[in-house]
Amino acid sequence: MNSVAQKLKSILSNSTIIPWEDAKVARKSEISQAVTPSTTVDCLVYPDTLEELALVMTFAHQQRSRVLPCGSGSKISWGGLVDGVNLVVSTERLNRLIDHAVGDLTVTVEAGMKFAELQKILAQQGQFLPLDPAYPETATIGGIVATASAGSWRQRYGGVRDMLLGLSFVRSDGQIAKAGGRVVKNVAGYDLMKLFTGSFGTLAIISQVTFRVYPLPELSGTVVLIGTAEGIAAATKTLLASALTPTAVDLLSPTLVAKANLGEGMGLIVRFQSVAASVKEQSARLLEVGQHLGLQGTIYSDADESKLWLLLQEQMWITPQDAAVTCKIGVVPSSSAAILAEIPSLLCLIHAGSGLGVVRNSTDVKPILEMRSRLSSQGGFLTILEAPIALKQQLDVWGYTGNALDLMRKIKTQFDPENILSPGRFVGGI
């Protein structure tokens, strides 16, 4: 056992401390994809309680050790390569249900609880958390907040930050702090929840989260329209300007349509979730809109609908052999269909209401840079989430060109002056 692991053993009685040389091969492979090749990790730490997590961070602060926080590790490689970390600290064992106020529609859990487990708990009371994150079976709540991984339900419910009511976190110096609370009407103090959402573990380690939750809908139905880019663009514009109330509206590239066995052409997939009569009526009205535009339309319900959304999830987040790079993109919503028409050979899904989406590509750098340039010229962006280390070393994974970099650096200095947490992972090497 190395000296760092021995020191941690002396101050932590219950936490599991695994020297790097003794870590499982799969976990070492995940971590290796998140750090620079020159980085030497001493050990992995799995605190069992909030207090032990605080002790770990106090130790790291005193020793000037650098820390890579994670949950289950499903998104540990997202963002820039982390440089020079000594410790990998996982919240995976901080996975308890703290409080479920069924009548108030709120739930508080520790950050290491898996998203799928939380949904099971909520379903027992006829409720759910309307997020559709990457890797839903393995993703932890803390990781979802840290990476702002929301998904298709943002059309109706908003993103991760819109469902956060409060959170607790451990600062880089080991101090425990909190923001917000456990009630829906909470206006006291600074809105740190929005600051931590999408911070990629660079400001603090999230330890506990409170969400607003929603009743499970009576029925769910999905309409898929397939056809030309012009027809899909017209159908999307009509839908978003109508009185219909979809919970998800996504545009699908021709390649994604083909891989999901939905036909040929560009796709529009729309989900309605409400009382049965409303779902059936809205589905029929959208199908009629598609028919008038010459689009092929299909209504999915029951088990077929669940399988369809699961298939799309698998296509976008379970890495196929011919696509080794995953990017998050943002476009002006009104130009989403036109953008998809320009990249017909790529796997791509765009949330029509927000213009945010995911695109998968090969390891060839040229088309990635061309796509980034195209999106940037139209007011959009492209951020590389997952890619081989060699590719991440060749280019700026964030590609940020805005004017807020100085402000972001000041915020990082305020929360983590010693640059202990995830150095190099965020925009501008923060």
C-alpha cells in the first residue's frame, strides 16, 4: 500500500481505500480515459458518510493533493483531461434516501444514489423525476447534476437546474455547506444550484440533492414523423406554435432514423403524456399535420413506445464500433432541421425546443472541426464529451469563444483557490 493510502487509512475508519495498483481493471480503464497520460493516481476513496467525505477533502487540502470526484464513473471522462490528480473520490456509497415528501412532491437523496434506483423508489408512490440522462442505469444523481445531463423531457419540464430545490456539498477545504432547501418555495440566499449544475466537479463535491418530482402520467404516447428536411421543419414549427403540450420533441438525423428502423429520411419524434383522452387526441392531431405535409407517420403506445425510447437511448449512449466520439451541440432551435440536413451521415438527436443535442462521429478530427465552425458561425456550439485521449490532446474539447472566461476563473478561485478539484477539466483549462 502506498503512503497516501496508508495516511488515509489512519484517519478514515469505515471508508474503502483502494491503492491504484489494486483497483479493478475496468475502473482503472475508465479513470485513465479521464486524465492526462502523465498523471499518476495514488488511490481510490469511497467514503461511507458525509463526514468521511469531508475528512477526505480536508486531507487533500492539507496535503495539496488533487482530486477527481466521481459517482459510478459513467461520465467521468466527459470534458477536458484532468491533470495531476492523486486521489479519485467516489460518492457511490453515499446512496441513501434522506426524505421523500410525497405530498409536497419533493425528494432528497445522497449524491451517489443511482438514477434508476431513485425512479423505482418514486414509482412506488406514483411519482417520477422527469430527466432522461445519459447512461440512466448506472448514472448517479450527483453525476447527473454535475454534468447537467437532462435529455428529452426538457421540452416540458426544463433541465436539471429547473428541478433542483437544494443541495449540500463539500468544499475543496473539507467544509460542508448547502444551498437552497427542501421546499418548492425557497428564495433565501444565492442560487448556487444553478452554478453547480454543469460544473463538472470543479467547484465542490455534491453530497446531497433535493428535487421537485411529478406524478406519473396516466398514459404515454409517441408520434414519429419521417420525411424530408423541409417537411420535418414545417411540422416542428407548427407543433411548437400550437396549443399541443408534448413532453418531448426531438429531431432525428437520417442515420439515426435508419439505425432505429424507423424508415428513410429525417425524423421528428414527439411524446405526449397526460390523461388517456388527451394523449390520444393530441397524437391524432399531430399525425394529421404530418399527413398534410406528406410525412410518413406512426403512433406508438404501451410496450412499443417504451422500446422505441430505449432504442434511441442505446443508439446515442452505448458506443457503437463505428462512432468513438460523442459531442454535445447547441443550435438556434429554428435551424435544427437545416443543421441535420447538413450532416445526414452522422448519428444526431436535437431537442427541438432548446436546440441542444447529441452527435456521434468517428475519430476523424476534420469533420468535428468543420461542424464546430459551422455551428459557431450560426450562433451555436460543439463540445466534445467523450473521445480517445489522443484526440482530446489535439484540440480544445470545449471550443468556448464567449466573453465569460475571466468570470469563470474568478468563480473557480473563489470556491477552489488551490485548484484541487478536477484541474483542467472545465472550459479554458479551469
